[in-house]
Amino acid sequence: MIRQSVLGLMVALATCTSSIGADLINTLGATTNLFGTGINKFRAAQSFNTTATDVIVTNVTLRIFTDATTGQFRISIYDSTGAGNSPGAQVASLFSGTVANLPASGVYQNFNLTNLNVVLNPNQRYYIVGDAGPLNSETVFVYWQYTTSPPPGSGGATSVFWQSLDGSTWRDEFVGEPQLMRVVAVPEPGTYALAGLCVLTLGVIGRRRSKRA
């Protein structure tokens, strides 16, 4: 019986752990040398994957800055229904505004989008897509920093694509050089109910073991 209680405790703990929100991707801590993708009149995309439980995106952070003074910038989520698992259809718009809202110091900074509530499908590949334009000059950009040394477990290292705003085919241009970003997700409400059941299960197991002791 003790062995069964211990096994039940391990299963409950594992299930509870899986109910906690997680970073779906986080490359913000990667080593960089001020590399960046300059976005002007085209789209850049970096992949991430959802898990079996954490599918409601609540926070997205991109490491960016701009030297443009006028123009638009947008951040979206696309699915991976395009050719070769490239970006397909837009599933959510996260930000749409003028470049005046972006860091403009000439130094990459974290641009945080919080209090999001984007429900995605479990165990699927998606893309964060940034696009800018038209900006005030052909020689200015929104710069999205990337790394040539992605940290272990960062994911998406070979899934950076770009596409011109005229809708031409997505092209894989930056193999092994992921854009710096963080995507945070939490479980759906039903999974929180499961977490509550975990706590109840742990309490029952502990009570039984106390009585037998």
C-alpha cells in the first residue's frame, strides 16, 4: 500500500507540474553581437511550438528598436500551414501601431506585450511575425535582434522566414539564427481544474499515510 501511495503521489505531482504556465520559447538570454533583421516592407517570422497543456498565450516579448520616425509596425501570430511548414494564415493580431511606440534609442530593448489571451491548438507549430512599412525612408528599419548562438532548448532555430508584403512565397533565410523573443503561455481553464484535483489528490494521499503511521 505504501508503494501505491508513493506511485500515486508521483503521478499527481507530475500532472500538477504540467498544469503550470511555461515559456514556449525564450531566446532573450542568448549571446549576441548586435545582430538584427531589418524589417521594412517585408515580414520576418520566428517559430515556436505549443505544448499539450500551455496553449493560451499571455505574454510576448521581442528584442527590437527602430531608426524610423514614421510608419507602421505589426506583430502577429501565424499558423504553420504554408508550404514546408512555413507561415500560413494569421490567427491573431498582437500589436498594430506606429513606430513611435517602439524603442528608438539605437540599442535593442525588450518590447513587451502583456495581458494577451490568444488560444492556440496544442502540440502545434506557430510563428511570431513582425512586419513594418512603409517607413519614412528606404534606409531605415525596425530591427529585430537575432543570435548566431541559440541557447540549448530554445527551439525554432531553423524556422526563421521572411516574406515581402506583396504576398510572395515565404523563404527560409536565416538557418540556425533565431530571432530573440519570448512567448509565455498558460493552460486552458479546464487544466486549472485538473490542478485543483491534483492538490486534492495530494491531500488525500497525505492523510491516508498519516493515519497508517
